Amino acid sequence: MTESFDLHDVEFFTVGTLGPRGERTFYLQGRAEGQLVSLKLEKQQVAALADYLDQVLDDLPEVEHEPTDATRANLDLREPVVSAFTVGGLGVAYAGDEDRLIVMAEEMPDADEPDEYEPAQARFLLRRDQVVHWIERAREIVSAGRPPCPFCGTPLQPRNGDWCACSN
């Protein structure tokens, strides 16, 4: 059984990639109380989570004295990047009493696991400013990927000189 994580007072929350363009592996990473958690996920999950968190922030009630960190921290992945599990599902909740957003990730079930298997989960309690910085970072990471073909929109392959068959 894979370990679950519940990170309160998150010191660090980011997204990053390892590998060359076109073959990148995406990681969601957070640290709290000295525990570093890295989770593997897909580029589409990163983009969708960034868009959804942006919408959630717009819908949250205003706070009088919102604690913010005006400076953007170094959001590079921290070593060692060892995935605890691959993310199958993502969720977002709001803890109004603490004014924290909760990002929840659930392990992708393995086809070989028995039906009663409980997938691992990771919960990250985040301040609003951490979420704002994460959204900015996520959008930078996603847009740094392979450019789309101007004709069909599929990502160009760097191994063939960014050429697409539809351009013939």
C-alpha cells in the first residue's frame, strides 16, 4: 500500500518537470515540517488545475488582512525528486475557518490492485499567495513545452526538427 500525506503549514508548493522537451515528466511537489512530497502527473492535469485554482481564487470571499508573501520564492523542484505515486485525480476544497485552499491528489489505481484497495492521497493546505505563485509557475511550465503545429495543432516533435507531416 502506498503512503498517504496530509501536509499542513506548507512551506513550499510547486510544479516542475524533468527531462527534455517532448519527453518531460511533470511533478507536483510540496514540503511541510521537513517532509518533501513529489507526485507524478500529466501536463493536462497541471494546466487544468491552474485554470481551476485561478477561478476558485476569483470566487473566494475578500479577506481584510490577507497574509501574503509579495516576493515569489524559488519554485524550482527540490532534490530528491522521487515520486510517491502517480496522480489519477485532483480536487480542490476551501477551508474557510483557516482561509486555506486544499489541493488533494489521489493515486491512479493500478489495474492489478484488488477492488478493495484504497488509493493513496496527498493533501496540501495552501495560503492564497502560494496558490497565486503556483498558478504563475504552472502556466510557465506548460507553455515551455513543444510548440504546436501551425496547421493541425499537434505538438511538434523535436527529434525530427519540429517538422509535421501535415505541412507537406
